[in-house]
Amino acid sequence: MAGWKEITTLEEWEQLLRQSTESPVLVMKHSTRCSVSAEAWEEYQTFVSTMAPETVEYVMVKVIESRPVSNRIAEDLGVQHKSPQTILVKDGKEVWNTSHWHITKESLTNALKAV
């Protein structure tokens, strides 16, 4: 069973970005003040705990509480910030992303089939 961790520092993000050359990273950008984000977060957690491949690193960043990390992710990957948002990172680059109601167990499953 896979698990997820919260990242709160730029150093943690930079390390994950480097590690993405060895294994993909699925980032969940989550707003603790948004009902849509709460639903997406529930989908992400259920996916990770029940059906996610263990060959992928799963992380969550709170976009309000860890704004510098959230902003750096958008900047480093060239992906416009949205919340909620999931971004799949491989080899230091964004290979897939989606946001809002498109964050579902099915969409996450399909995205990870490609890596």
C-alpha cells in the first residue's frame, strides 16, 4: 500500500524534483479553505491508500500554508497554478496535470499508466 507525505519546504521540493529522474512524483496542490479542493483531496487520498502503484512518490502541498513551495512548483514546472491541482513529474518535468473536479481516482489511475 502506497502512502503520501506533506512537503512544506523548498528543500523538500528540490529533492523530490531531483528524485523524479528515478521515480515519478505525483504532487497534490491542496487548499484547506476550498470545498472543491476538499473533494479532490479525498479522491487523492483514497487513490493513494487503495490503488496507487508503489513505484511513485506521492506528496501534498498546502497552497496557502506553504505558498512559497506551491509557487516554486508552478515556476519550476512551467505549469499555471490552480487549486486543487495534481501534477505528475518525471525526469524533472511535468508530464501530466489536471485540476478541480477532474481529480478523480480514475484520472489518477489513467495518468500513472503512462509512466
